Amino acid sequence: MRLATLAIALIMALFCFVTPAHAAHANAVNRLVETRNCIGCNLKGADLHGLDLRGVNLARANLRNANLTDANMMAVNLENADLRGADLTGAAILAVNFFGANLKHTTLGHVNFASSRFCHTTIPSGKVSDRDC
């Protein structure tokens, strides 16, 4: 009986700690979509797959391990954003500001960064690019 009660209490405690994190991500994603401005937002692990993010301001945002596959990221401000481990496969990247951003270990399949700004930007290999300083 005690073991069953302990197991139920443990499972309930896990749900109490997991649910608020998902709610926080949902609130940040809603704020991003509605206001196009999410400076310093915590979007760690968020699913932003296929979203229209044209012109959004994500300066200093935590986008670690976020799913940005196939997102439209034209003219996005990612200054000092943390994108470590994010997946940008197939994202439409055009005129994006990566000044001071951290792209270490990001997945970049089929992405062209030619028109984007790299200054003090940590690239996927861990090296710092000052291409546009």
C-alpha cells in the first residue's frame, strides 16, 4: 500500500514539474506569433517548424534545441541569441542578423547564409566568425 501511494505521489510530482515548462513555451510562442517581438524569450526546445517568422525580433532569445525546420526567417533579428543545437534544416534564411549569436552544433541542412550578418558569431563548428564586422 505504501509503495503504491509513493509511486502515485512520484508520478503526480513529475507532472507538476513538466506542465509549467510546456505552458511557458506555449506562451512565448504565442507572444512571438502575435507581437513579432520576443526579446530574451525562453524558446528552448520549442517547435517553430514551418512558422512565418519574417521580421521578428528574437534578440537574446534562448532557442537552444529549437525546431526551426522550414521556417521563413527573412529579416529576423537573432542578435546574441542562443541557437545551440537548434535545427534550421530547410529554413529560408535571408538578411538575418546573427551578430553575437551562438550557432554551435546547429543543424544547417540546405541553408544559405550569404545575405546574413555574421559578426562575433559562433558557427556550428565552435569557431567564431567575424565575416561582417
